Amino acid sequence: MPCLSDTMRTQEAVFFHIFRFHPDNDKKPYLQKFEVPFIRKDLTVLEGLYYIQQRLDDSLAFRSSCRAAICGSCAMHINGKYRLACNTQVSELKTNTITIRPLAHMPIIKDLVVDMKPFWEKYEYIKPYLIPGKPLPATGERLQSPEERVKADLLIDCILCACCHSSCPVTASHKKYLGPMSFLNIDRFVSDTRDSAKEERLAIVNDEHGVWRCHTIFNCQEVCPKDLNPSGSIAHLKMEIIKNKIR
Ligand code: F3S
């Protein structure tokens, strides 16, 4: 991993206040302050975390992988908003004090690492794969028109970072609520003309833990680092449920 060199230090510094908690050692969580040199205009929060881990405290735990806003693993709560640490530049926060906490509504494993099991269970439950129904044509491809493709394309970019899941207050109060990530990903298949399980998928969201429990708070839409619109998917799924009923 690239590491910030001491020789590149400037006078400027950024102060990271990081949520720390080791369930085996700590009675309760606390914030720990670290000083990180602000060496470049485009320094990211993730680079700051690596600096701390590699230079100041190698016991700091956090997740990251691609460093390109694609894997979704470095999602965390940064200065009041759920974001990806890899595509959040320190300069865009417009302060030299950065407070970082882990994703919400999931048990803490250590520091900024949470147990994503509740999130992945919901993802598994919604059957996040194509159910084509018909055998593959002899051509070997399930063709779509460009217009058909566009409908699913707008939803396909979800990176499963859980920013929307953590920002939703209904997810906080109702553990079985499927939540914005599930709705967006169900909508992705409901909108895909190659899928034949529309009724089954609509039944999943049309129950007490489904779309009708959404309070249209829009946090999910505001935090999505890929600019997707889970609340738009919720509205679309509600419409599809109603259309199905009156057909
Ligand atoms: Fe939650 Fe988004 Fe609805 S934040 S309440 S799922 S609009």
C-alpha cells in the first residue's frame, strides 16, 4: 500500500477523530485523535486512515479494497454523512477536523469494521440474480432492445456499500425492514425484460417488511455514492404492485 512519506510533510495537518472499540478490551467505544499531514490537495480520507495504520497505530481496523469507488468496502460515517473513504477528499470536507464512525445498524467487530451479516442476509433473501424462466435461445444470448436495456442500466451500478442501509432511520427501528438496498436491487430485476420472476419479487416487497414501511425520508438517495435513487425504486415498486392488483 502506498504510504505518505515523512519527507513530504508540510506544516498543515488534519486531525482524524476515529471511533475505536475492541469488544474484548474496551468497556465502551471512544474517539481517538490522530494528526495526519495534509500533503496533497487531493489527499483522501482513506489515505489518511492508511497513514495512521502504517505510521501511528497498526491496531486500527477498517475495510478497504479497490480504492476506486467500485468495491464498496470503505463505506463509513465521515463528518456527519455516510460516504466512501476512498472517494472522499479531505479538502471537500472544508475543515481540518475529520470525525469517522462505522456504518450503523450492524454489530461492531472492531473499530470501523462492522459485521455485515444482517445486510447480506437481506441481499440473499431478495434473490439478487436473473430468473429467466425460459431456456437460453439457440443464439446463446437473451437479447434486449436498447430501450429495454436502459431501464435496468439505471439500477445496475449498486456497489452494495451499505451507505443507504445505514442512513435509513426505518432500518434502525425495524430490523426486518428490507431497506433501500434491497428495494433498488429488486427493482433492478423487475425492470429487466429478461427476468420472469416479477410476481415473486413484487410479493417479497409487498409485505409488512417491504416498501409500504418506507417513510420517504430520502436519506438513502442523498448518501448513495453512485448517485442511484433507491427512493425512486420504492415508488416504482409500489406502482407495479398496484398495477398488478388492478389488472
Ligand atoms: Fe429509508 Fe430511503 Fe425510505 S431513507 S425511509 S428507504 S426513502
